[in-house]
Amino acid sequence: MTVPHRRNTQIDGFDGPRVAAADSKSSPHITLGDLELFHSGKMEAPALSLLEEHLLVCPPCAHRAEVIAQCMNVIRAGIIAWD
């Protein structure tokens, strides 16, 4: 399965949202772009379910997801304050 709007989306051992690592070799971790889609509510099933399952078993990705969530909350707060 691939996410339709992403390129280089295949990695080993994970059939959800994915992308090749910066060194062009496969990485078993979720990309920042996919985490941003997840936290912005723009990721659709079945990719959403696969990403959520991966977050349950991968501490590095779960940590990155939390950091992205915090960043997006800061951005949202700034947008609200701007209005």
C-alpha cells in the first residue's frame, strides 16, 4: 500500500505511511511529513490505522509523533493569536 500523494513510499516491515530515508535506503520509521498529515487530520484509512498501529510498537516514532503534536499545537496557538 502507498499513500497516493507521497513518493518513495516503500520501507521494509511496515505497510503504512512511509518514505525512503534521507540516504535513499529504506527506513522502518514514519516520516515527519506523514506525522504532520496524521496530526493535521488529513491522513485517511487504511494508512491512518497502519500509522496508529506502528506508533504503538515503535518508541522512536511515538516520540517523534509527540514532538510533532507539540509543534503543531504551538503553530495553531499562533494562528489563533494572530486572528
